[in-house]
Amino acid sequence: MKRLQWPWQRVRNPNRLVVACTEDTFAYVEASIDLRRPYVIKRCGLERRGADSAPAFARRIKALMLPIKDVIAVLPLDRTQILQIETPTVPPEEIKAAARWRIKDMVEAHLDDLTIDVMRLGDGRSRTIQHLYVIAVVNSAINETNALLNAAGMELAVIDICETAQRNLQNAFAEAQGQREGATAALMVHESKCLLTISANDEMFYTRRLEWDETVFGHQPDDAARATATPAYGQGVLSQQTLESVDMVDYSVEVPEFGTAHDTPRLVIELQRSFDVWERSWPDLPLSLLTVHAGAGSASLASIIKRDLGLPVEPMDISTLFSGLDGEAVTAEVLEACVPLLGALLRHEARKL
């Protein structure tokens, strides 16, 4: 198989196809990325395998006549893990091997069953202890994606993960608002999880995965819907690490004393805990904004969080960065599947440790 790139390596083609797929689902966004904003979304959609055989599903995808070269794939959140470690004191060419050894007790899967890469945490500003992100991906997730794309006549070129895709999206919003160098946060709902990222100066400093529960809106989900709902990407195969940064963890921190168990959603409490830790760890980078995406509930969620946290909070207005997502064919289901892919369109330059 052709050697794959990771999203912090250079991608030059301005016309891009980003997908997220498993054996049973295929979400895609085709766009033209140039110097103009809003960027033009040419097509997007969500295909479900249903009763089709694997070859029939691949033929249906091939019939969409999507670009076949330089395809970018965003892996499902539950098929990846991003871990934080102290930067090993080894020569640069040995960092990946050292990181692989360092995380051997932090993952459930055998190291031989994982693809590992590393990425610098933050923007390189001076710290007593420097840290790296270690990205661990189950090989089967890459194999599933590659097999489906190959069967559909497409060539997988770049692998991305939800954290870096979301970082790119929030950085684009920050730049559009003149806050590129300041710290901003983003919260996006992925099925049963929320993904929180904090970035500054185009780099990711912090990430954490939180449980999502629609009771945050003050109502219980419909019991029938809950009983029949199935995750779009199946069950996770990697353990969930609480992604508080290593030098930020403070296990003595109690739940903030605000609200009550009846009027403050658990999600908001966990966000407050993360932001409290952030303020202590990066006092020179105060948070200026939190953007949230929860589909049709984005505005409501932003209002709830703003009420309890007092932080400037806004729903993600995707239309400021992308055009073409408001057509009749773009249903709520399609939009929910495609929005997490948009950030993978936005990285142009090479990234370094």
C-alpha cells in the first residue's frame, strides 16, 4: 500500500475530497479550497450500506463519480486515541520509537495492532517540561477505510483524526475574528461523545473527550429512539483516556461550586473543570471564546453554557467559512455527518515537531 501522509504534512491540491467511512457508512465532502472565503463545497453526502453486499456498496460509492486521487480520510473518534507524554530526551529521529515504548501501558490494543505518530503540543513556547501528543490508530480502522476506497476506485492519500480536523476548523474561525494568536476553545458533538479542543497560534494545546447527553437541553431523549439508536461508527476498541494534559492534571480539584445537581448539566460542570485547569496551567493564554456545534441544538447549547460559565460562547456559523451547505439535499443527518470533516480541508502547510 502507498505510504500515507498525516495531516501535519503538506497537501497542495486545492480541490479536495474528505471522507469518513467504515464498512457500513460513507460520508463525504468535496470542496474547492483556495484563497477566497467562504470556500465552496461542491458536494457532500452520507451513504449507508444497508442490505448491500460490500461490493455493491463500493459500486454505489463509485457511481457518485467523486474525485479518485488524493483522498483525505478522517477516522471515527472511537477508532483513535490521542495521548500526551513528556517529550523523550532522544534525538529527533528516535522520538517516534521512544513514544511508542512510552505508551505501551496506556493503550488496550497491542502495539503491533496500532499505527503510531507524534505531534508537538502547543506552539513551542518555553515550558519547564515539553510534551508531545501521540496519535494511536487501530490498524483495522485504516484497513477498513482503505479497502472501501480501493474497491470504489479511490486512492487514500492522507489520514486525519477528529482532534486535528476540529483544531483546523476552530483556528479558521479564530482567524476570521482576528483572534488567531489568542486561545479559543471549540466543542463539537460526535454521536455519544463531545470533543473539546483549545488552540492558540494555529496549534492545539489541549483536548478532551466528554460524554454527550441530550438532557443538557432539559429533557429526556425519547425512550424508543434511545432503544433503537445505533452508533454510526460502532463500538470503540481503544480505552478512553481523560485527556487532561499531563502537567495540568490536578486530582485534588473538586467539582466547581456553582449551580446545583438539578440546574447545571454535567457537561457544563466538566467544561468548567477543564477551563479551571487551563487557567492555572496557561495563565498567559486566557480563553477569549468557545464555539460549539451540536447540530440543530447549537444555539441552545451555546446559550446554556454561556449562562453557567460566563464565557463568551457562540454556535459555529459554518456559513462564514463554507458555502454550499444550505441546499435542499443537505439534510440535518448529512450536515451532522459532514461538519466534522470540514476542518480536514483547511490545513495547507507542513507541521513540525
